[in-house]
Amino acid sequence: MDHFLPNLFVPGAAKSGTTTLHEMLDFHPDICMSSVKEPVYWNNPEFINFNEEKKEWYHNLFRNKEVTIKGESTPSYMVYPDFIKNVKAHFTFTPKFIFILRNPIDRAYSHYWWMVGLGLEKNALEKAFIKDLKKPFGPYDYYPNHYYHFGLYAKWLAPFFNTFGIENIKIITLEKLIENRVKTLNGCFEFLELHSLENIPETIANKTHRLNFPKLFHLNKKIIQGRYKAPKYAKYFISKRGVEFIRARLRRLTILEKSNEFEYPKISPSQREWIKHYYLADFEKLLELTGLDFLEWQDFKSQ
């Protein structure tokens, strides 16, 4: 079975409204967005070894095969070169790309508090940001703490422009989507050569939550994913079949996924100015690359 080939990707940026955009695009009668919003298919480390079952799983994410546009939204496609490599190797046509970006200051701040809510970040904002800045960017196999790196939009977008051409790329911002969702979404539909819609229901997805049992949640998830290293002696007491049985039972343990929405503190002016400093050079490159002005990002207006 060949890989199913969507003709639309929403590759990011992370914590910039990709989930909201995914759901809003799906309102259009001529668009079918994948039932799993983030399949992580085309940049999966196991991509070259995908079997027929995995390929069929991906194909089945697109329920309505008769519509004009079939799309999916995996933010990590934006930052990993394997995505572009695999698309070039397997596609017989050039798909369309819609990137939703967010003021990189607010994106980094939201990302930080998302990780705090997951119980995976204990450092103060400034220390966590600098820690990411100082380490080389690399693949991640769990929740990412790339607060700084994910906001380097020009760096990540340049290979897409060079490979697929500006005519196949549409860039919107979360700020514009919030300000006027109908106008912004109709701009996307026009880009996809679809008719416009007069009304699009408001959707607010992926709000920041705080897990009630973070340690147990992550332990459970690592066991399910096979990432937990059990003591060596455990193999003498639990068979492989027993391990699969335990994982199956843990998948149904939804109580550990319980969380509460919480309002994290508003970013201070000094924090905004401090984070802005680290994005100035990339922002200048972004202006040149895209030809857009991003005036909705008030922090960068004077640049």
C-alpha cells in the first residue's frame, strides 16, 4: 500500500493556534482535516519502516476522501528536515502549506506555562529559556521544551520557501485569526481555491491545563509507549504477553489524564522586552523572507 498523500499541511508553529486552525478549516465542506490532528507521520523516525497497517491507519484518518482538500496539522513538521525530505521523495505533486505563527514572545511564554502545567518544567522562565537557547536544537521523543528554538520562524520557514515555492505557502497569525476569524479563514480558503464562507463558528482549543497527577501521568505514558526501563529482574516475573496486557489496561486509566484549566500570570513588560531581544535578528529575516509586515506584533513595530 502506498502512503496516503494529503494536499494540505499545517506545520506550525507550536503553541500558536494550530489546533484551533485545524478545527476551523474542517468546517469548510470541501476540506477534510485528519481525525487525529497531529499524526506525526511524515517526520516519524520509523517512517521508512512503516508497515501496511501503519499506512492504512494514516489513510483512514481522512474520513471524507471525496472532498477537494485533505489536510493534517503536525507542528513538528516545521522544524525537522526529515519532513521535507520524505515529502520530496514520495509526493508526485506539490502540496499546499498554511503556517500559523504567533508573536514569538507570547509563543515562548505560552509554551513555558504549558510545560509547567504538565509538571515537566520546574525552572523559572528566564532560566528555562536560556537553558534551551544554549543547547543545540535536536530531535525530541517526548514533550519539547524548545521555548527559544521554536520561535525562530525565519530559520524554519526558509527551507519550505526554497523547496516548495512561495506560491504554495500561506502565512497567517494567531493574532489576525482572533481579530477577524472569518476574514482570515476566507483568506486561507482563497489560497486553496475554495469558495468563501459567511460564518465560521468560534473555536478555542488546546487551552493550558495543569495535570492533577503529573508524575503518575508521565510514568503511565512512558510505560504505554515502551519508554520506561523496568528493573532487569522484572522479566523473570512478567512475560511479554503480560507486559502487553498491562499496557492495554493502563491505556484505559483515564483518571491520570484529569487536569484543570488554569490562568497563568500575565507576562510583564520587562519579560517581554527581555525575550524580544533574542528574536530581533530572526524577525528581520522573517520580514525579508515573507514580504509581510507583521504589524500585529506590537513589540516589533519599531524594528
